[in-house]
Amino acid sequence: MQVGKTLSERKWRSAFTPEGHLDKARMLNRIHGIHPSIRGEVWEFLLGCYDPKSTYEEREQIRQLQYAMWKEEFRKMDPVVDSGRIITAPLITEDAENGQNTETSTELSYSASSNSSASEEMESTSHPPLEKKVIQWKLTLHQIGLDVVRIDRTLVFYEKQEHLSKLWDILAVYAWINIDVGYCQGMSDLCSSMIILLEDEADGFWCFERLMRRLRGNFRCIESSVGVETQLSNLASITQTLDPKLHQHLGTIYAETLGGAVGGGGGDYLFAFRMLMVLFRREFSFGDALYLWEMMWALEYDPDLFSLYESESAAEKGEGSNGKAKSSRQCGKYERENMKNKAKNSEAHLPISVFLVASVLKAKRSKLLTEARGLDDVVKILNDIIGNLDAKKACSRALKLHKKYLKE
């Protein structure tokens, strides 16, 4: 992080009109780091939670009203939502999926006072058959709880039960409104950062929801595969194009470690699965991961994100789209390059995270070729560089690889 490049609170506040309109163009070239006091607010704009042209009053209505309505709806379906409790054992049996009356099973609530899990026997009762969507949602609630009580436990922030329950509530609400994706392991890693940065629960939810619009393909399962495999295949294509020798070596390692022929596809890059799934969240320290994310989002920033998301929601509801043309003047550097090359190359819109992984491979190319003889060696070599990675330099290298790839 360069001195004088960090976006300060004073500069951020000065970019707003008295009504609350944001002049985003003045801010983009300053996002090489964000002061902690405003990080959450800046993220909301980078992720497209709000239209830069919106007012303070409009943003207040957007963030609070819809989320409050959803929580009220969920409380009627199950009183555990917004109760301060965290479910870590199934609320219903899987018999409900077969059309049988649902029985409430043992509930395991996380207790902050004892700092451990305590079982609480609930009286078994019969209920009318539930809708399939409700059953599917209820069956995921304890899975959310199991991850929540383990997340970021080294952070003092999560010593408070209220913070854990807030995280659980947000993930439970998200699993309902996006039932096709539901909840998958790894989402709690992404959402945890929002909870810590944004004190208001509704703000945390919308930031997470917008982030998941970018990443939900990573978690969507189709038959026997998951969405992140597409990015692994893209990573394989990039490496094969830019460094055929390294690509062949990684394929050989994969084949010798797991058996079978050299595939040459995304399977050879399984070592990058977690990096792409949760955006290096577990590879970096908490603070370094946040810095890397905001660098990436600033480079990929599109001022029309909010409008695009609204059009997407309208299309999902059958309301159509206004067909608004995308502007480029205020776009981030990576997004501008994408727009310029869209007509030439259908792969121009690969996320910058794929090129970040490719840049890490390039930086350790020599060591990978000479020392890596198995997948464990690959992981160890990459972890060594990731632990000392400079986010700004990594993003710069990713941009260069992106340009080079498009020229090949």
C-alpha cells in the first residue's frame, strides 16, 4: 500500500453532494487501500448495493425495508430466525422430503455463556406437510450453524454471541431467497467479513448478497460438478496459452498423484479450488484478504452495477429490462479493458481472480518446474508466495497477464 494512496474518510465524504449523490469518478484512482472507518461503506458501492446517483434517503429505504420484510416472513416459518440462537442440529427429519408429516428433531443451540454447544431437547410434534421449498430451506439451517460456530474463532469479534447469530441470520435469509444455490460451505467465510465491517445487519446482508451475485456460480452444483470448475478450466486454458511447459508439468503431476492419463483440463488445477471459491479468504490473513478484495473490485468496478442488478431482478420476475447501455468513463481499469475487447474475444469477461492465480503460478514457475513432484509440493510452493503476496503488485501482474492472454 502506497503512502498517500489510501482512500481517507475526508476524501470519501467530500465526494458526496448534500443530497447523497456520489461522484464515483473522483474516487476510483484512490482505491489502493481504504481507511477502516469507511471500508464497509465504500464496499457497498463497489459491489453495486447502491446506485451512485441515489440519495441518502433512498439508500436507507433500500437497505432496511426489504430485509426487514424477509426476516418477518421467516420468523413465521420458524421462530429460530432472529431469536439470537444458532441451530447446529436438524430442525426437521428428511422424511419431510417424502411427503410425510414433519417432526421436529433435537435442536442444538450454541451457548455464548458457556462458550460451547449445548443440546436442548424439544418436544416432538406433528405438522401438516410442508412445501418443498420450505423443507429444502429448513434442512440447510443446521449446516449453516455448524459453519458459523467455527468461523474466524481467533477473532475477538466472534466472542460475542450476537455477532454469531447475526451471521447465521444473514446466511439463513440468503439461503431462502436463493433457493437454487441455497447454502454451501465457504459462504460463511465470505459473509463473515461483511458482518465485521458493517455494524448494521441489513447493510451486511446486502453487501454479501451483491458479492454472491458475482460468485454464486462457484457454489451452484450441476450433476456431479460445481461452478468453480469452470474457472479452473479457464485457468488451465490461460496457463496452456501463456506457458505450455508449466501447463504440461502440472498435468503430469496431477496424473501421477491421482492416477490416470494427463487430462490437461481444469482437474489439473484442483490446488486452486479454494483460492477461487472464496477469493483467497483462507490463504491470507483477515486484513490482507480485505485489502486484496477491494483492489480487485476497484479494478472491476462498473458504475452501472446497481442498474444491471435491478434489471436482472426484474427479468427474473418477468418484468423485462430497460436495456440501459453501459457507460465506461467511471469503470475500473480491468472492466474498461473487458469492454474494449468484448467484441473481439468472448473470454474477455473472465474474473480477475483467475488471472491472479495465474500470476501466482507465473511468479513461482521456476520452482514449480524444478521442485514440484506432487500436488502437496504445488500447494506448499504456492502457499509460500501467497503468504508474502503484495496485493497491489499481484493485481498489476494479473492485468498484464489479462492483456497478454487476449493478444494470443
